[in-house]
Amino acid sequence: LGVFGYGGSHWAIDAIRSDETEILLVVGSGLSQRDTMQWDPKMLPSKALIHIDADPLLIGRTWPNEVAVVGSAGEALRDLAAIKNAKGLEAGRAERRAFLAQIRAQGPRQYNPEDTKSDAVPMHPARVVAELRAAFPDDGVLCVDSGAHRAWFAEYWDVRQPGTHFSLTNLGPMGGAIPLGIGAKLARPEQPLMVATGDGCMLMHGMEVHTAAREKVPLVIAVMNNQAYGNIYYRASAMGPGPQRLTDIPGIDWVAFAKSMGGDGERVDRPRDIAAAVGRALKAAGPYLLDLHIDKTYPTPVKAWRERQHEWEDND
């Protein structure tokens, strides 16, 4: 069904918040603000919450549960998958499948999927992510930085193989994706690797391109360049031109920056040029930066999250 919570998919949000959900099994999540849609009580099941986590202090911290299991998420899932002849599960299978079919029939999995076809210039972020996904190998690893681009990649990047999507979500360290990508590529040298980051994140730790170049670590670095601190811009723009101006990041040539660090790259302004640029980046022997010029004014695809935030601020 996709991702639940911040940057979540239409299907996952509708399913978990449905009145028909009787039992919710939570594995390896601390049920934080982002994991729970601003602590939305609508996600609580009608009969039982089962919480599995390696850290006992996370179990019950947000909500009480009927069944608590302290243990490794991986081991727990393997044990569950090994269960044979589970009569209770078999008895409800047809009803569960009908429920899932009902969720899928309500509309597309993504919010605003038509945005992935936009020909706008500066580019629409949804179209950029869709083009990057289409041009990148299925077994390629994606490392996502912290910023507005995280929501775009959560919504529109289709994960096709396990263990190929890493996102710095818990602590939100801006600029951490290039170091993360270097480590992931060294650990998995046979798999292509893409770093999804923003120009604000590049100001934090973009100099690590030099580390990748020095160590000859091939990375595709996709910079979602909206010439602003994107997430901050959304809030500041509502406060007036003064606060909004403080979020601007004008006039940086990120391709020149990458080359000065020992890497390579190119600027991309039109959606139709992204696929060829990714192809060139995949052939590079070191870090190759794609300076993707996007429009900062498109709101991130977190409609349900935004609605719940207003509700939480007003009522909770």
C-alpha cells in the first residue's frame, strides 16, 4: 500500500485510518509524530494494537497496546512468516483481500499522480522524481536527505527491491545523505547508488563530494535545486516577504562546485533531459552531480498530514 505517515501514500493512510481496521501490527517503529500522522487516534485499531520493537522503552510510549513483544524486527517477521496452518488468518483472508481491493478502488496510490507528467519549467518535483526513477536501475540504492525533497521521494519513488531505500528520517540531519551514500556504496559496490538531496543540504555537507572523488566512489547526486530552504520556505512565505527572503539560496553553480571538489556533473532544466543525464552519471567513475532546477512553489504531497496538523493544533 505504500508509506504511512509524513509523505505517506493515499492507500496506506486510508487503510490504517479506516474504521474497519481491527488489529494493527506495528514492527520496528517508535510511533513518533511522523509515524502516526501527528498522533492521529484514527489509526488506532478497534480491537488490538500489537507492538514489536527491540527497544522496550519505545513500546507503550505513545499508545498502550494489547500485545507487547520485545525483539528484533527481522527475527519477528521471519517467525511470523514461518507460521503454518494459522486457522484464524486463513478464515479472514477473503475479507481482508476484499478490504484491500476496496481501498485500491478509491483512487490511485499516489496523491496527484498527474503531477508526474508535468512539463513545467522550472520543473515540477514530482516529474523529476518520476523521471529519475524510470532512468535508475531497479537494484539501485537510493539515499534520501532531510528536506522537502524527502516527501517527494517518499511519494513518487517506487521501491522495487528490498534494501534499496535509505532515508535519514529519525534525526533529520540536513546534508547527511552524501556521507550515507558513500558508506552504502562502499558496502555494496556492485549496486548503483543515487543520493537525493537539496541545495540547502548541499550547503551543510556538500563538501563530502570531495571525499567521494578522492576515494573514487561513484555516486549519482541528484540535487533538487529550488534555490531555497524548501520546507522553511513554505512556512516563511505565509509570514510575508521579509521572512520568505531569508530562505533564498540564490546564484550557486552546483556543477562548478562538484567539479571543484574533483567530481563532475551537469545542469538539467527540462524533464525530457533527465533520463540521458542519469545515463551519463551512471557511467562516471566518481561522483556526478545533477543540478535539477525545480519550482519551489509546489506544495509537498503531504495533504493528509497537513490536514491532520491543523486538526491537532486546533483540538489536541
